[in-house]
Amino acid sequence: MRRAIEIDGLSKRFGRRAVFERFDLFVEPGETLAILGASGCGKSTLLRCIAGLVRPDSGTIAVRDELGFVFQEPRLLPWLTVEKNVAFAARSDVERARVRDVLELVGLTGAAHLLPKQLSGGMAQRAALARTLVRNPKILLLDEPLSALDALLRLELQSSLAQIIRETESTAVLVTHAVDEALYLADRVAVLDGAPARQSLELTVPSALRRSHTADLTHERIALLSALGIENRVPKRSHRGLRVVGP
Amino acid sequence: MFRTPNRPAALALSLAVPVGLLVAWFLATSLGGIKTYQLASPADVARELGVLWSNGLLWRHLAASIERVLLGFGFALVFAILFASIVGLSRPVEAALDPTLQAIRSIPSLAWVPLLLLWLGIGEDAKVTLIAIGAFFPIYVNLVSGIRNVDRKLVEVGQVLGLGRIELARRVVLPAALPSLLVGARIGLTQAWLFLVAAELLASTRGLGFMLTEGQQIARTDEILTAIVLLALCGKFSESIMRAIEKRLLHWTDGLPA
């Protein structure tokens, strides 16, 4: 089957700083890939390259389906109500007819008439998600969409997000710096480090343990933390689903 | 520390200074310290207003001035939005046009008068044009800066949704720049009243500026003061209207109330 996203030999510099150098990555259709890395390692740039917001210096990025992008902040247009913000993204009558449905999907039916300034952080981020979903994109690019929220709300929205990704049968690329969020939402986790960024670790979350806040993923957590340089123990290469990439 | 006074208190505070000035004016003229030909008393001004009201001249002068201000301001608004949108949305156009417009802006308004009189004669056209020139620049400058300062993050939202340049301008950039446009329009309207007086001082047979020149020529301070009071009222009234429009159109902003 053709891959949903295929990045081949991506290079990008900002001034003298090389963020990517001949970087490769792929995403399978229907898969949720989490990209984990410390701040400034280039994971947001990667997503922005895929979305066409940043032009790579060289390399190819093949995207095989329509994209939807969710930013770290809600970025709602402050002069439009929630409903009109969602309708803002609609291009056809079919999509306009979906506005009510996606508001229901994200649990904002009762807030449709509110202005962004009247929303809490969680509601605003749900509205932003609805705006992305109204076009029914097959691929979701999520740029730390929950990082501005408090811990409890984040857990709640993680569940919503997981459910929405499943119900819409989307392919998703989630950029995050939260290990638990990556393990909860993703089928596969890629760790980026260094400048230029390279993929230092790839990990498949065992399918039986996915989308559970209480699953015992201690080994995976240790592997990711050590790849991020936080934990000293070295992950075993033979461990389930784990692949240490590079030197 | 900066407690906002409640409505009646705020009204009383805002009236305190004008009432004080009125009392001081009354005392200065009634105690005989100042001659009427130097400064008419409030009673003289009230009487003059009554006369103008009853012989219909009040409305004739007011209507002439209001019409000129509205016309000049209207033209300024249309052209300023047009130019500011083009300049604000396109760097090459900005590089080509903006320096020239900034240079024109720095010309003192009255320097235009001889040229306008030569080109357009002493009729309405020259007056309206002068007012339009005066009102144009505050609107233009504010809107260009408003467009320039639109949150880049909102523009990116339009970009990831695949909006073209025109759609992006129409649906994201210009609405986001509306607060700046309205501030510019409010200042522009004040400028329009300022330029109205300059225009009417030159050559006119009616209008508040004409009342000023006429009062000076026949040494009638009551007529001059009446015109000044009317100008103050018109200015304040139009400012209030603009603020009401701002409040209505900008209910979505999250800032402190103006």
C-alpha cells in the first residue's frame, strides 16, 4: 500500500543552522505517528514542511491525501463565533452542512454562538480541532495541540483526540514533547535529536496497550526517556517494537 | 488605584470643567473687566444662537459645514482604504508608493490651498478636496500599520487552509485590521473638522468657518464665539458617533474598554 506521507532526503537550514540534513521519514495510512523531541530540535519545522508552510531547501515530501493542521494555540479568528470559525474552513455546501456535526463531535454544540474570548483554553482548542475536521481531511498534522492546557484537561482531550482519530479513520502525525502523550496516542513513536535532526529511536507501541492511560508501558517510557537524554539506562535493542536508529 | 467612577459620577466629572469655564467666562464679562468687542458674554452668544435659529441661518451654516466634512471624510475613507490595502498587502507596491505618500503627508495642509484654488476654483470642490487630504492620512497610516501588524499566526491559519492572496486579505487580514481602521477613521474625522475651518476661512458664503471670518470683519465676538462653540459641539458629537460605531463593530476584542 502507498504510504500516506513519505519524506525523502529533506534538508533545511535557517541561516547557518542546519535543522535537517537528508532526513527520511514515512507515515503509513491510518497510522498515528508521534514525533518526540526536546524543544528546538526541529519537530515543528518538520510538520510545517509537510504542511507547506516552510519550504525545504532540498528533498521531496510526498503527501498522498488532504491535510488538516492543528496548531499549538487555537488561533481562532477573534471576530467570528465558534460556529463561524468552523464554517470558515468549509469550501462547499457539503462541508458547511458538516459544521454542526463536527461541533457535536468535539462536544461544542452548546458553545456554537460564543466568541473566542468567551471560551476556556480547552474549548478553544476543541473549536480549532473542529475547524480542521470540517474538511474531513484524511491526514491530521497536530503540532503540540495540547501543550498549552493544564494536566487534567490534557488527559481528557487526549481521549477525545484518540476517539476522533479512530472515528474519522485519519492518519495522524503528532508532534509533542510529552512522553506519556506520545505513548498514549501513537501507534509508533519517533524520537528526534541533534542539529541537524536525526531520528535516534523508533518504537512501536504494542497494539494491546494503545489508547490506555493505565497501560504498563514502563519499558517504552524508559526507552524514550533515555533517547531524550533524561534517563541513563540504555534501552535494549531486542526489546519489543524498539529500534535504535543510527550510531 | 485607578477606580473607574460610576456613570453619574463620570458624567458629573466630565461636566465640571466646561461648567467651570462657563462660570469664569460669565464672571469675566459681567464684572466689566473685559469689553464686549473683545469678548462677548455667554448671554450674547446664547442670544446670537437664538437669532440664528429663528432666521434659519444656524441650520444653513451648520448644514453647509456638515455636508463638506462628510463628503471630504467619505472620499478620504474610500481612498485611504484602497491605498492602504494595496500598500499594506504588497511589499513591492509599498516600496514604490509609500515614500511618496509619506512625503506628501509632511506637506503642511495650507500649502495646498493656492494650488487647489487654481485648479478647482473657489467652489465646493476645492474645500472638499482639502478636507479629504486632511482626513486621508490618519486613516491611511493607521490602516497600513494595522495590516502590517496582523497576527502572523492567523495568516498561517488561512495558509494551511489553502486560501489565495485575495481571499486571505478579504477574510483574515482586513477584518483583523479593522480596529486600526476605526482608530484612523476617528482621528481622520477630527482632522476633517480642522481642515473644514481652513477651507471655509478662504472663500465661502456659508458655513462655520465663514461665520468666523464674518465675525472678525465686522468685529462681532459673539458671532465668532458662537461658531467656536458650534465647532466644539460638532467635533465632540462626531467623536461620540465614531466611538459608538467602534464599540459596536469591535465587540469581539478582548482588550480593556476604551
